[in-house]
Amino acid sequence: RFLRFNRLTGTMSGAADFQGQGLDKVSVKSNLNATGDLQLRSGEFKNFPFITKLLDWLGLKNYSDVTYDNLQCSFQISNGKTMVKDWTLSSRTGNYLANGTIGLNGDLDLNVAVTLPKHESDIIKNYHGDWVFYVDERGNAVIDMLVSGKFASPAFKLDANKMKERLSGKLKDEFKKKKEDFEQQLRDLLKRKW
């Protein structure tokens, strides 16, 4: 709620533990501590600036609404600062893997890797002819980026070091492994008795 995910729909499962002090919003946010593992299925981002602007920056225009199959997130909040631990998002526009930090005020410091389907990959190749990026045997492009700014006005740039590592074969697409690890972690968590 603090991150204004009010334009997100889906079916949620998981567990989270929130502890805060204070009565007003500012006090609660600055003292908030939390951990959680959540999964959302079959949902949609509606006019969510972060997703829309990310896709626009990549060259995928006019995506105001983005449906997704699966959004998995493992997070930790310590004194109002959120650590993003391998968030995965499967959607028709691609598979996204993100980690880093998100301030409860909307500040972003994220590493994002997106694996695009062939159709979208071809659009990126035409739109960004000057970019050199990894393309797998199925024609899916993998773009590594750094994200800063705020949720409402994010700033994107290519992560040149990770892209070089990926092109040289030192960095593999970890999306599938992270997704499987998360699903096992969530199954284990839900088996616990509270």
C-alpha cells in the first residue's frame, strides 16, 4: 500500500510479518520492519507508471495495461527501507527479474533483467539499433538494466557490465531458477504452523 500498488489486481497467497510503531503514516513508515514472501497470479497492472515507462524506454509503446501470469516477491523492510530479493514477473511482454532496494517514499535502486519474447525482441532490435545485447537460440533478447529515480518517474539505463558478462557467457539467465527456488520457499513457508 505504501508503494501505491493500488493499480494491481490478482490472486495473492503467501505470508508476511509487519511490525511498526506510531500512529501517523510518517511514523509508521520510518519505523516499519517486515519480512514476507508473496505470490500473485493471473492479474494486471493498470496504468502503473513504473511498468509503462519501463516498456516505453525499451521501445514497447502503448502498454498502459499489462497482464501477468505470475508475480513472486520476497522482501524485507528494515527501518522503512525495502530490500527487494529476487522479484520475478512472468507476463506477455516478457520475464522480469529484479533485486535491490525500494524506499517507502518510492525511491528506486534496482537491478532488472528482462527476457523478452521474440516478437518484442525484434521490436527492440529495430528501436535500439545501437544496443548490443544477448539473444538466446529462440530469438529472445535479454536486457540488463539499472533503475533509479522514483516509482512515478523512474530512470533507466543499460547495465553495461552485466551485459558484457552475459555476452561472454559468464552470466546466465537466472529467471527460471529463481522462480523455482521461490516456489519451493513459498511451499515450505506455507507448511509452517503459525
